[in-house]
Amino acid sequence: MSESRLNVFNVKAANIRILHYTWFAFFLTFVVWLGLGPMMPFIKEALQLSDQQAKVLLILNVAMTIPARIVVGMLVDRLGPRIMYTGILILGGLISIAFAWVDSYEQLALLRFLAGFIGAGFVVGIRMIGEWFPARQTGLAQGIYGGWGNFGSAGAAMTLPFIAANMGGAGEGWRIALTVASVAAIVYGLAYYFLVRDTPKGSTYFKSKKMGAMEVTGGGDLILYILMNAPLFLALALLTWKLSPAQMGLIDQNTSYVIYAILTAIYLLQAWKIWQVNGHVLKTPLPELHRYKFKQVAILDWAYFVTFGTELAVVSMLAMFYVSWFDIPKVSAALLAGIYPFINLVARPGGGWISDIIGRKRTLVIVFAGITASFLLLGMVDQTWPVWLVVGVTIVAGIFSKAGSGAVYAMVPLVQRRMTGQIAGMAGAFGNVGAVTFLTVNSLVDYDRFFLFIGLIAAVVFALIVFYLEEPEGQIAEVMPDGTVQMIDVK
């Protein structure tokens, strides 16, 4: 791991093998999880779903991942990534198989909500890669992990529609396609446990000191942390509203009130837990050596809200957009939609690589300028535009947003090493908050207004990055199990 250059073909190196084993685990989670998007035209036709029913399933698909990424982030910092990835692949695969073989819409909705759990696998790999690669390589390594793993959504778009179209007939083909993907995830989950270990030989796996909440190091950070938890619950409240009689009517009004009350109670309990873990910093501030600025985490959360939230939302709705606005055949629409996640192979690693070279903040400034401009342009699209132009602008928007995701996670492991899982989990959860928000907007407005909304939100986050984000520098102090302090370079 002392080499300055990262050679992804050097499979004799243990860290390179870990990188390949781990991005492929991530790849399979995305095949199972985001395969719903390209499958939706088939599911909608086979089960005769309305447009709103289909759109709600897309929202439900990303909702569970919000709390799951927070919980998984905490667990991976305690249990290690090997156990966590194995468990997520197996459990997620089983839930996906159950979804593929039910008939009622209520069962589909419940199981698709639960299936969102597998989307938390991304957080696990962030900690694994952070353990195996030094700071000077972490941007590129995390970009390869995220970009090649994210390609699972493109892999699903390129394979599952063909399986659905050619096996089992119109009514059963989508079930067979999702089952095949789920079985592959379960088998690889078992294999992953025996292929990897959590750290290089001789390295220490730093565990978070306390469970239930992230550690902060100042009074202002404590307040900001409590406030930053609110959007996670507001997104679930937004989903509840979408399912209530005011919108879809899948739950009655009393049930929606009960859910609102439960979400409020959980948020207050979480705020109390955050206070219990961190209240001492108001009386006894930590030494400067052990401090970090939580605003860095908050800005990265909002950045990922846009970059990954956009990716999930767009990849979920793109096939339906092409079919409904441009009357493209379903398989062709799925293939065109598959171009969007396909560029993850290059764009996300590219964002991490550029971050290693020119800096984390500068890269985020550049990509957010591109995200803002490209989605504002898509906000002007109408049905008279040629398809090639719409696809082209969408690809440009995707390049910037995916490079932005790579740049976000090039910085995440450099904030505080022992809490990498929790920081990655919170940022990842915000990505899903973005997806729920954007997909809900998609269900309420025309597609051009949907794109315009993304562009406006991106402009706000662009300003946060320019004026408040700080470039990581210096060293991180971590306490060894014997009580000694180890300094970890972030340059």
C-alpha cells in the first residue's frame, strides 16, 4: 500500500483484491435494488398499475434506505464491513425474491419498502476501502468502488429487461428476472465473507467509542447535528403524506397521523440520544487535537442529497419518461435509460481522482456548477425536443452528478477515521432523502419541472460549498486501544 499510484490490475496486491471484491458486492446490491426502475414498465403492464401506483413504488424503493444507512453506518463501525456486507446481500436478496412473487399492490408496496434496506450496502464499502487505502489514494479508490458498484443500476437496465422479455411470458418474466438477480446477490454474500478481512494485517480497526449517535466536538456542532437529523424524518413524513388519503389513499388518515406521531417521537428520542452522547462538550470542550468541524459533514450531506439523490431519482424515472413523452418502446427506453448509470464507470472514479489531484473543495465547486447548469437546461425540455438531444443533455448532467458523488466520498474518510461508517451513513441517508424528495416532486409535476427543481436545489448547495466548505488538511488524531495517539495524514 506504499505505492503512490493505484494500479487496479495488480490483483497480487491484497488491497486491490479487496477493492474488486467490494465494488462487486456493491454492484450486486444495486442490481437488486435499482433493478426496479427498468423493470417498472414490465411490472406496470403485467399488474395493470396506474401511473401513480408505479411512481409510489419507485419512492418506496428508496425510502427504507434512509434509516438503514444510518443504522448500518453505526453497525459497520462496530462489527466491521465483512459481516455487514454478507448480511445485507443475503437479507436483501431474500426480501427481493419475496417481492418478485406477490400479486397484490399492498404486498408489493410493503416488500419494496423493506427491499430498500439493501441500498445501505454502499456505506459498508466506504469503511472497507478507507481501511485498505492511504489518504493520497482514497479519492480514486473510493471513486472506483462507488462508480463501478453504481454500475449495477446500468447492469440491471441492460440485462433484466431482456430476461423479462424472453423468459416466463409477459406476466412472469419480470418475476424471473428479479429472482435471478436476487439469487446471485445471496450467493455472492456468502462468498464475500470468506474472501475478505476488515483490515490489512497488523492494522488497527478503530471503533466508534459510543453507539446510537455520532460524536461531535463542540457546542455549535451539537446543535447543528440535532438539526441535521430533521430532514431524515421529514423525508419519511413526506412519503407518509404521499401514501395518505390526500394523495394515494394507500393508508387511512388515522394511520398517517400515527406515523407522523411515531416519526416525531423517534426524532425527539434521537435528539435526546445525541445530547446524552455529546452533552459533555458544553462543559468540557475536547482538546484541539481531537476536534473536527461538523459543518464539513453537514455540507457533504447536502452535496450528496443532490448528487446521489439525483442519480436515484433520474435512473428510477428515466425509462418511464422516455416511454411517456417520446413514445419509445419499453426495452429501447430501458437501454437509453441505462446510459445514465453506465457513465458511473468513469465519472465517479474521475471525480475521486480529480479530488486527489486538485483538491476536494475545488472539485466539488466545479461539478456543482455543472450540475446546476445542466439540470436548469433540462428544465426547459419539452416533447418537441429531439430524443438524441434530451439523452445528450441527460448524459452531461449525469457526468457532473456522478463525479460529484465521487468527490463527496473522496472527502468523507478524511473527516474523522473512526467514525467513517457513521459519516458515510449519514451522507448516504441524505442521498436517499434527496431521492425521496425528487421522486415525490416527480409524482406531482411534469418532467420538465422536475428537472428544474433539481437545478435550483443544486444552485443552493453550490453556494454552501463555495462559502463554507473547507479543504481537509493536516492530520487526524485517533486513539489506539492501548491509549496512545496515532496521527493519520489527510494529505
